[in-house]
Amino acid sequence: MAEYLNRIGAGLILLDAAPLSYDWVPPNVVGREEEQGQLASMFASIGTPGVSCRAVITGNVGSGKTVLSRSFGEDLARHLSGVRNIQPVHVNCRNHPSTSQVLQRIAKSLDDRHPDRGFSASEVIQGIRRNLRTRNQHMLLILDEVDVLLRRESGDLLYQLLRIDEGRDESGTLSLILISQEQVLDQLEGAIISRFGRSNHLALKPYSESQLSAIAGQRSALATRTGSVSEDILTLIGQASADTGDARVAIELLEAAVMRAEKGGFREVEPNHVQRDAASRSRAVEPSVVDELNHHEQLILLAICRRLRRDPEVTSGDAEKLYQVVCEEYEVKPRGHTTFWKYLKTLETRGLMETRTGTAKAGRGRTQHITMPQSLPGQLENRLEHALKR
């Protein structure tokens, strides 16, 4: 009875779904090691009592702003545990878009019994200060998506937080990190900019293909069974998300591929598990593109598609051999090596495939590795076979 429920918790591939969420903070930051060092330099004096530090982090969606700042806060608290009692607090201003909501979030992070209403902003801020001083804590406040708050209420809250110790005997109550997709400094008043300093701006670039593969690798190692997600699959995920530079896309592709493989009863993620979602995110190959190829370009592409239906990549050498086999099937004399290479480059220029240079598995030297991260080889194969019959 109810034997179908035996699949629940079976975990053919998936062991822990948490690392497949982009809201999850990893134990180590991947792909932002240089930026970690730059952020640490901005907080070089944070270990000194009475000192506050500030930074602004900007970058596109999925560039690692939140992960970088939150992991920095946790690492900093551990690193200075015997020197200074650091209390990291993260507030997303999109979820808490007003001054009162931000302050309530901060106050409740220190004392969950803090009343929801009845106090002015200045009273809540001084209550936060008293709480921190009583506990001998220094708050590292991270205001994420702060541009949402600034558009709604200008920089009044920031100005109040920066002046939290003004007129008091003791200083250094809190340090501040602002996170935004935009160049948020341009929205701030001169008095606030002078307290932050333009040199304390860390601009994150989009992730590279190799960084995205590494991020997917870190997540898969913690979420799935050993050996269920190969290096080739991780490379494919990196390629499929490289045009965006967005870690969230890579993580979502990994999650979708794992779930699709798990649902299908597979013990390993296969290329088509990634390709299906990657193709849905990209522009589909128009039938006219296939029709515009010459006869031998179609034969080469067909040979490559047949291999990539089951493997994440194929070398240029193997592709040429497969092309020769397809030529035999269609009773056509294959073109020479130089012409084959010219056609291969044409296919890449048209966006039908991607190539990368790598070390040859057998022998010495370098070879080209061919992939189709943005297309479904099976669908393209059917379209080519139909075109070649005409």
C-alpha cells in the first residue's frame, strides 16, 4: 500500500536541498577571494575599541554582494572573538522598506521582546545603542538593497545611524555596510558621503564562467551524493550561465538539473538535465538558421548533436571523426581538415555551439572542446535530420 511514497527521502542524488538555494550562505566564499581582501582592508582598524568602519558594495544581481557581506560578518565575528564582540545584523531593505521597519528589525535581532510600536526612530536608535553598550557588543549592520530605502525616504536613517554616538562619551557603537545594485553614493548627501569615503566603495564585476562552475561545484558537493554531479556537468552549468555572470542562474540550473535527474530515477546528473533548462532561458534556434547552413555544415552539426545528446562535450578531433561517419551514412564525401575547421568556426559564430581550448586527454598538445550549453542537441538533431531529407 502507498508504495509510491517510498521515493520520499530516497535521495538518489540529493542529500540536502539547502545549499541549492541562493539565499543560503556557504561556509567559504568562492570566486570573490580578491574582493574579500579588499573588504578586509576597509575594516583594517575594526579590532580597535571605539572605532567604526564603513563600506559600500555594488554590483549586478547575482554578483555575490549578499554572500560576500554576510560571510564577512560571520568570519569577522569569529576572527575577533577574543578582541572585540562583533554582532553582525543583516537587513534587506526590500523586505523592510521604511525607517521604522529597518529599526524594528535591528532592535528585534538584539532583543526579540522589543515592542513593535510606541517609540520614535531616535528612541529606537538610542535603545539599540544602550543594548549594545550593556552587552559590550559592536554591531556590524549590513543594509542590503539600500537603494529601495533611499528612494523612499532619502538618507535620513543613514545620517542618524552614522551619528549614533554623537554627544556621547563612548564611540564605536556600530559599523555599516551598504549593498546596492546601483552606484548608491550618488544618491547620498555630502555629509553622508564624507563619512563613508569614496575609497570605501567595492564594485563587484559579473562572475566569469570558471567562477560560476566553481560556485556550482561548491553547492553540489554539499547538496548531492559524491560522484553524482561530474566536473563536465559543472563546466556545462558555468558555460550556460556565463553570459549573465549571475550566480543565481548557475545555482538555479544546478537545482533544476538535480531535481530533474532525481525525479527521473537517475543516480547521476546527465547533460540533457542541464540543457533543457539552459535552453529555456536562451533564445531558441530558429528553423531558418538550420536551413541557412550549407550541406556539410548541417552534417557536422548533426554529428556533434548526436554525441552531445549523451555527453557534456566533444573534442574537435572526435567531432571530425563523427562527421566522417555521418558522411558515410548520407553517402557524401567528407571535406578535408581545413574546410572542416572553417565550417566549425561558422557554426560557433552563428551561436549554434561553443568551444574552449583545453588539454588533449590522449597525447600532447591542446584541443578544442565543443559544447551546446544553450541548446537541446536532441531537438536540433531532429531538425537537422528533417532538413537533410529534403
